[in-house]
Amino acid sequence: MSNLLVLPVLIPLATAVILIFFKEKIRLQRGISTTSGLLNLFISVFLVQRVHSEGIQTLQMGGWAPPYGIVFVGDMFAVLLVMMASLVSFAILLYSFSSIGAERERFYYYSFFHFLLVGVYGSFLTGDIFNLFVFFEVMLISSYALISLGGTRLQLRETSQYLLINIVSSTLFVAAVAYLYAAVGTLNMAHLSLRIAEAGQNGVLNVIAILFLIVFSLKAGLFLFFWLPGSYSAPPAAVRALFGALLTKVGLYAIIRTFTLLFVNDPGFTGDWIAWMAAATMILGGLGAVAYKDIPRILNYNVIISVGFVAFGLAAGTADSLNGAVFYLLHDMLAKALMFILGGMIITAAGTDRLAGMGGMIRRYPLLGWMFFILALALVGIPPLSGFAGKLLIIRGALDAGMLTLALIGLGSSFLVLYSLIKVFRLAFWGDDPEIVVPKTKRGMKGTSAVAAVLLLLLVILMGLKSEAVYTYVSQAGEVLSTPALYIESVMKE
Amino acid sequence: MELLMAVAVGILFTIGIYLILSKSLLRIVLGTSLLTHGVHLLLLTMAGLKKGAAPVLGGTADTYVDPLPQALILTSIVISFGVTAFFFVLAYRSYQTLGTDEIDSIKEEKE
């Protein structure tokens, strides 16, 4: 029992509610948001240390023992993701101060921001499949608000599509929960795992497993990503960073949790599905990233590629590749947030999001240019940076599992990532100033947004250099994923 | 009873999907609403339709109904009300800004 586990959900919830009362006081809103972000960061780091030294922490709501009550479970995987999410969201908060604009700030931007975090942290920490649905909805309804906030024509158009997709997938989620409850009669994840193992995961449970896979894939953008590039292009860069760094990762977390804890008894069946979906995601995402010539879409397709890569780590299913998937997921949250922040800065500096209207920016923004270049190397997985260790582990695990084709596709997708990002670098930073005249602003990197970018870049470098130290934590997370008994035991004890 | 519920769920799903596939944004909103109602009935049916007393502390009866599905549906209904309300407001705002609620013409419009 540890009451600390509820704090990552409680703090942003309280913050969001308090912020509603200070609609017009923008400076105060910023102050409260920063304080809350720092507090959450501090608590999540403390939680990681606690789990590292004392093992999995659980919290039974109202003292009702599982399987009857609702539990929060903080295993290493969950608390590491909570920590990374609070780190990334803090940086994005700093970036929004100087980029989101007073109009949006007055219309509850920071409240929605914190409500979204409630959903994200809650999804990571909950140990109950219906609560996962509830936290998903908290997260999604905040994301609907964030994506439409501002009400431009493009935003309104894309929000209705995004909303419809998510309502349909949430409906399927409830249907899947209903079938699962009918089949095994429980909703607690640890208890579900036991019951499904007893039932031997026969035909019906495999159907339910695939239903869950479809639902979570829609949220994560794994294969079923057709809605993602358009919807994520509509909102401003700070919101895009938040979505790209956190929302798809929550879907991935749900896939990894479900298929390492619940539906583990027929890995040949579900594993094959995930493997094919991962391969298709990497190939199609890579083609999309290469094909487009505007920055938002190139970056969005890069998000899709990395979703495929993490799912590939899950599909391989060896201890190495699961460690790699955790490592890569952590790296990807950092790097994708940084990517969208830098992309947003480039768009602000150039005054357009089309690559055709850019050029020669290295003379005006040398620091921005080199930061983008280092980030591109990190995303591809060049050794001293953070992408390398995760990629190496996943590929090594996949080769051990005999998945040569998928490993080659994974490596091939890295080349497409490299090509698409270097294309951005080449067209935006090199060459002469564009002939098309667009209004230039000198506001590409100012104040807090530069702080946010530099902070994230330092973390990307540090995570690469200190990968040994990170690995001790990551392997602890991977251990729980490859041995579900550890998770079950710590939830069901007492 | 289960058979009747299954047919009801099927009809709600059919109408919901039919409405979602139509062109008007207003019909789509109503479609999603029907779809979620269908799934709530599904949840109720899948958990088993039992005849029994309400599971209240201190009550005495031979059989009790399972309270969990009701609790889940209550939560889910609240969420679906919220989302539907948001969708209606969004549809209204799109109608004001874009001047149409036909999905096709919203899509075709250039910036």
C-alpha cells in the first residue's frame, strides 16, 4: 500500500480545477501550472526511486482488497512512463508560454492541458481495465477540446473526424470490456490474467484479444493510423507536441500491458498479428514521411514509424526486445516532444509550414539548426544519443526470436526517418532565402521555448550517455513485462 | 429475454452505423449516441440478466443482481453524455464557421 500513487493523478486534477477560477489572470495561470508541473516531476522521480528499492507499489482505493476494489499499480514500467510524461509535459508547458498565444490561454488552455495529464497518468497507473477506459476518456475529451481550441476552419474540420474515430473506438472498447466480463467475470487486470490463464485463452478469448488490439491500435496509431496525420496537423505546435509525445504512447502502453499481462497464453496467434501490423506501420509511415513536403505531416508520419517500431519490440517478445521497447518508448517521448517543439519553432521563424517557402535559416538561427540536426541523429539511433540503446535491444531481441524480415524492415525504416528529417534540415536551413516572400518574424526562439528545447536536448544526450544507468531501471520494468507473475503476486497479495 | 436484448442491441448498432455513414454532421452525432446506447445494453446483457433483489446492505433475499455492470454503465453513460454534448457544440460551431453541415463540402473546402 502506498498512498503516494494517487498523487500524480490528484495534483494535475486539482491544478486544472483551480485554474478555471483564474480565467483572466494569465501570469497567475502560468505560475500555478509551473509549480504543479515541478511538484509532479518531483513526486514521480521519488516514485521511481521507491519502486526501484522496494518493488511494485499498489494502492487499494477505499481499502477494498482486489479483485473487488479498484487498484492503482505502480510497477517500474508505469512509474517510468509517468516520470517521463511529467518531464516532457513540463517542457511542453514552458514551450506553450511563449507560443500558444494569450487568446488560447484565456480560454482555459492550461486547464485542458492538466486534465489531459490526469488521463495520461491515470492510464499508466491504473490496474483495472474499466478504469483504463475511464482515464482514456478523460484524456480524449481534453484532447478534443485542445484540438479544437481556437476554432480555425482547419481545426473544426479535423476535430469532427478525430472525434468520430475516437467515439467509435471507445464504443468498441466498452463492447470488448463487456465480452471480457462475460467470459471471465472480473475486471481487475491481475485477476484477469489469472482467470484467462485458467481458461487457457481459447477461441472466444482470442477474439476479445483482437478486439482490444483493434481498439488500442486506433488510439496508438498502430496500422489504423489513417486519422492521425490530418488531425495532428490542425492544432498549434505545443498541442501537437503534447499529442505526439503522450497520446499515442498511452495507446502503446495499453497494448504492451494487455499483451504482456492478460493475453499471454497464445503468443503465436496475437504475436503474429502485432508483428504484421508493426511491419505495415513502419513501411506505410516511412513512405508517408518521405512523401510530404510540409513540416507537420513529415513529423506526424515520424510518430507513426516509432509506434510501429515499439510494437515490433513487443511482437518479438523476448526479454531483450521487451527491455528495448521500454527503453525506446522512453526515448521516443523525449525525442518526439523535442521534434515537435523544434518543428514549431522552424514554422514560426519561417512564417510558413511548407518546406518550399523556407531556406537559408542556418544563418539566422544557427542554434536551432544544429539542435534539429542532433535530434535527427538521435531519432535515427546514432550511438551516443538516446535512440541507440533501445533500437539495439529491439533488433537483437528480434534476431534471437528469428524475425529477420521484421528486423530488416525496422532498420530500413530508420533510413526513411533519416531521409525525411534531413530533407527538412536541408530545405529549411541550407540554401538561399526563398524567393516566395513570406512574413518573417524574429520570434522563432524566444525565452521559455528555447529553455524547453535546450532542456529536452540535454536530456536526449544525457539519456544516451548514461544508458547503462537507465538500463538498470528499464530492465526492472522489462522483468515485470516478461514475468507477469511478479505483477499478479504484488497485486493479489494480502 | 437475452434474445430480445440481443436483437435490440443489433437494431441500435445497425441504425447507429447507418446514421454515422450519412452526410449530415447532425445525423452522425445522433448515430454515435445510438451506438453508445447499444453498447450499454450489450454490457448489461453480457453480464447476465438475473432476477433478484438490489444488492443493498441489510436486505434479505435469496438472489441478488450483480451491481457491477450497472455501475459500469452509469459511468459510461455519463461519459457518452459529455462527449455527445461536445460533439453537438462542435457541429453547431462548424455550421456557423464553415456555413454547412454536410461532411463532403466541409472536406472539400480549401483554406
